[in-house]
Amino acid sequence: MSGEGDEGDEGTPPNGDAAAAMPREAAAVGPFFALRTGGVAVGDAGPGAEGYVPLGAVYRTVGGRAAPPLLSRLDTVSATLRTDERRVAASLVFQGLAARLWSLALAPAALHGRVPDLRPDTLWWNPARMAPDDLWHPGPWRVHGEPAGLAGQLSHTGYAHLLPLHHAIRAACPVSGRLLWGNAASALAGSLRVLHDWCRTRGREDAADRATALVSALLRTPPLKAAGTLTTAPLAFRRRTCCLYYRVPGGGLCGDCALSRLPRSERGAGHSGGG
């Protein structure tokens, strides 16, 4: 996986104007491409006082057991979706976070040619809040240096989160690792579709093409290699696994699902068929 040699790099602070423009323009694409930025006021207790947890703590496992914040999130999602299948909640929690993380990295890469250095210990999460306020980066905005190339930098930022999250989710409950990487690929393709359309409607063909090329590169390399097929004319993605959303009461098949119809045992069981 490209970009792994950068682990000791502390990131490069862009100049003031660029630092302000990168997250601001990315946020204009939509809430999944935005996050809360900026430090806390003098005397404030910090993100923890508002219910935020560093993502590094969310991914941590101790003695093979997932961390309490992640286990609590799975319980909440299970209850909200009215499912007693913990693996379904685990799949959807992973996909939701993957979509947020890919979006935050992909938009600046496409629009500015720079990838933010969003490390698990500097990015805070409050799952009780909606995007963009579910994620908070209170520290200085830093970007990766040049040596790894743009695709390598995007890979580095994404997998700094997704590799430990993948491990933590599987520690929380039995769920297919291949399914989770399919979720990551689907989330990346979904971020691309939104960003691509936004760029095209604003005459940013260069950014749309750059985003497509970056995502294509990631989908050609492990662990997303063979997770699905991206086509560009028109832009579409078909994955090779299923996220299990059809097993949620009232759920159905997503647009990029590997399944063409509900499994026989699920037909007539109250599923809507759309996803």
C-alpha cells in the first residue's frame, strides 16, 4: 500500500490563505466533506468536554476486545435500526466512518492537489452529532509532503484510519473482512460521485478528472483491489460484496450491491427492495 513510508512525517502546514481555503471549499461540496476545525477557547476543557473522543481511542483494542466507544456505537446503531444482528450494525458503522474519512481527504486532493494529514490522534469523533459536527480537528491544518505522490498521500490518510478500524470492528463482532473492504470501496466511490458531480456543475473539470484518477488508483491496489468495478462513462461503481443493509427491517439492496435481488429467504419479509 503506497504512502506507508510517511509515518514519521509530521505534515506540512500550508500558508495561511491555503490553510483556510482547503477545508472551506471542501465543505461547500456537502456535509460529509466538512468537519469542525479550530481550537478551543482559553479555559475550555477541550473536545472531550463536548463528548468527543479521539478516533485513535475508538480504534484501540485491549486483550482482543474493542474499545467502549466503538462498542457503544454498535449498540446504538443496532437499536436505531431495530436489528439484533450485530454484524449488520458493525458493517454500517464501518461504512459510515469510511465515507466521512474518504470524503475529507479526497476533496482537498482533487480541488487543491494537497491531502490533509488527519491522524487518528488529532481527529475527534462524536457519533451523537450529525455531519459535519461529528468530526472535529482542533489542531493546526497540515498537509502531507510531496514524496509519496497524491495517490500515496490519499492512501496514507485513509488507511491510517481504516486499517485499525477494520481490526477493531472485527474484534467487536464476527464480520467478514472482505465485506468491510467492500464497504470502504463503496464509500470511496460514493464520495467520488458526489464530488465529481459538484466539480462538473462548477466547471472544475480538472478537479473532477483528478478525483476520478485518484479513486481509480486506490481501487487498483490492495486492500480495495477486486472489491468492485469502477466505470467512468458514465461514472458508476459495482461492488462484489453486500453491506447487509437488506437485513435491516425495511431495508433493501443498495444501488452498487453485488446482489441483483434479495435472497430468497428475505423476500416477503418486510424489506422494501430499495437501498
